[in-house]
Amino acid sequence: MKLLTYDAGSGAHVGLATDDGIVDLTSRAGVTSLRELIAAGRVAEMAEFAGETPDHALDGVTYLPVIPDPDHIWCVGVNYMDHLQEAIDAGLPRSKSEYPMIFGRYADTLVGHQQPMLKSPVVNKLDYECELAVIIGKPGRYISKEDALEYVAGYSCFNEGSARDWQYHTAQVVPGKNFQGTGGFGPWMVTADEIPDPQVLDISTVLNGETLQSANTKDMIFDVATTISYVSHISELQPGDVIASGTPAGVGQSREPQVFMQIGDSCEIRIENVGTLVNGIAEG
């Protein structure tokens, strides 16, 4: 199933996306938020609405971030070997680590599918990053790698817009990763039963029609299960928590010449069996 959060003019609703349109689960099933639906363990029940006549066209709503209000957004830095090598080649202080490089994002950085990512006037180097987003399905602490995928509700596309000039003010990357409205997240969550193995997915970034990143999630240094396990040792994972699992080579800062997103651009994140996230770039 493809579950999403959207606004058709009466506030945030939860929907089920089909080839024909969007079924309103808020009206039909009393679902108030996708995070609450996940927490209640009711995701599988929503399959009964898949055959209903859609309430909205796919292009007839405003898409909101899949989970607009996650308790936590955990991000993994430099998690593809080719991205690590391009960072080293660019002279950045990076090396292969025994553990994942983890940092946090805040919910106000998130924007939905077909909504503009914001380029602040103080940011000169807004970079794109295609990432597989992992959405947690149930609470868990000290999760083993072997059990980790049992804690996944589903997957989505993430464009981790990064203000490179602010990212490197100090050794701490968090400022460059937390400008408001820089994290594209959507268009929906594909439930985990449809993606039994998250390590076999083609993933790419297309900026203004040109493919700038192209890889497969098998190339992650730390796979999804390892990252879930690691993060769960830091903090108890909660339903609706998001893990952005890292980006492959081809980011703008490592290209020659460098390529950054500009106002008026259109950026697409494409992930096999998940979907395509599209965001324009606007001043903000």
C-alpha cells in the first residue's frame, strides 16, 4: 500500500494512493494521522479500502510530508562507499568508520511532494541528496540487526537538502542540515510488506532533467538493518520516527564544476518500487 498525508482544503488527512486516485482514510476510517495509524498497529487494516472509489485525483491535493511530525529524524552521513571516496577526493575530512555517522534533523525542515524546498537568502550552496527514508512501525530499544526490519512500517523518498556553506562552518554538520523547508519527504510511504529487501533498490537524483546521482541501495556501507539497530541503542525508536539512510556519489559539492540547486530548479528523487519525489526550489 501507499499511504500519505495530504490537504484537500480541510486540513491534514491520511490517504491511500492507488493508480486511480486517493482514498480518504480520515473520512472513511477515522484515521487522524499516519503516525497514529502506525502506532495503533492498524496499517494492514487499510488494505480493505484499496478498492474504493477515490475521493481525490492524485494531482488534486496538496501533499504534506509523509509524517509531518516525527518525534525523531535520524540521518546517516557518508553511507555509500562511492560517496565516501568522492568526499575524500574533494579534500573533505572523511574516512571509513566502524560506526554509522549519525546526526539529527528537525520536523520544520520537512516539505511534501510537489511543495517547494526553500533556499534561504543566506545559503549559497544548497545541495541535493537522494535518500531512502525508513519509517519506524513500533517502539523498540536495543534491537538486534537480525530483528531490525520487523520494526519498519514502510519506506519513502527523501531529498536531504544540505546547505554546504553552513555545513562546514565547524566540524558539526547539523546547521547545514537543518535549514527550514530543505527536506523533501514523500510522496507517500510504501508499506514494508511490498519491499521485503530494502538493499536492492535503484536510487537516483534528477535535477532539471539531468541525472546527477544513480546508484543502488546495495552499495550502502551500513545497511538499513544495521542502522536501525545502532540508533535503537541511542534512543528508543517510536512509531513514525524517520531514518534517512544516506546518499550515494554525485552530490553537487563534489562535481567539477560544482552544481547546487537554485531558485526555479526542479529536483526529483526516484527510488525503485517506492516512487518519485518532486520538489521545486523557491526563496525562503
